[in-house]
Amino acid sequence: MAIGQELSSIDFQSMIGGPLNAVVRAQAQSAQTSVDFIKSVGFNAPDAANDPGKPTMVTFSYDKPIETKDAAGVITVTPTKFNLTVPILTMLPIPYLRVEEVTIDFNAKINSVVESTSASSSELAASLAVKAGWGPVSAELKCSYSNKKSSSATDKTERTYSLIIHVRAVQDELPAGLEKLLGVLENSIKEVKAA
């Protein structure tokens, strides 16, 4: 088979389309993982069929110095306990990966070796004998011809294929809807004086 025919028989559609389809499926799986993370970590499980679940909140207690001034103008600093309630989604990095670049390197090395040897030989032998005597003259002719031909051919083809795929994924910017959700959750952060 000629090298051009050999290359044209390679299924480039599968070799290039297969890895690209795998990247698209990986991107979809990554998006689903982000959704699952937000649902499982960021929100409590719903109580009823119509309750979508409430944001998971974390409460921290800390002491904060509070200054007070009496009628005489004396400032007193008193440590006061406060509770800070924060939605957990605002404190965690949300995994949101995007495939930025895919490089497919395909190398085909085809070595074709054709050896052909041919040998031929021919031989002609002739002999002529003439007899004379009392009667008519007689002549005898002997002739022989031989031809010998031998040929051999060797056809050897070696194929080496390699496929190298480079995928580069980066942490993508959050979608606008998720940014808005985080903005709403940040507004629900409360600092309350402990009882």
C-alpha cells in the first residue's frame, strides 16, 4: 500500500473528535460537580417538597471592645461578646473549572521497504556435422537453447502511530447568577450582640 493511501485510511474524525468529545463531557461533568458542591455544602436539605432549603450558616462568637462615655466624659472600654453569622458559601472557594485549551498532537511514521531482485541467464549451444560418402551428402544439425530466469521480491511496511493530548483547565470566573447569589448571601451576614 502506498504511503498516501496508508495516511488516507486513518480515521482522523475519530482521532480528533474522540478527545474533543471527551473534553466536552469532562466540562459538563465539572459543571455538575460545581452544582452538587453548592447544593450539598451551601444549603441545608429541604424539609418539605416545596421548601428549597435554606443557606447553611456558620456562627462565630468573639469579643469586641466597646467604648462607653459617662456623663463626666470618662471613656470606658468593655469587652463585649458578639455573634457573627455567615453563609458558608461566602467563605469557600467554589470549584468552577473551565477547559481553556486542548492540543492534539498526532504523529504517524510509516516506513515502507520494497526489495526486488531479478536474475536471468540464457545459453545457446549448436553443433553441425556433415557426412560425405558414396551416396548423397548428409548433414546433421544439432541445436539447443536454454533460458533461466529467477526473481524474488520483498515488501515490508512498518507503522508507528502516537497520539498526545494536552488539556489545560483553569479556575473560571463565576457565572453572573452565582455572583449575584453570593452577593445576596453576603448581605445576610449579621453581627449580633450576644445575650
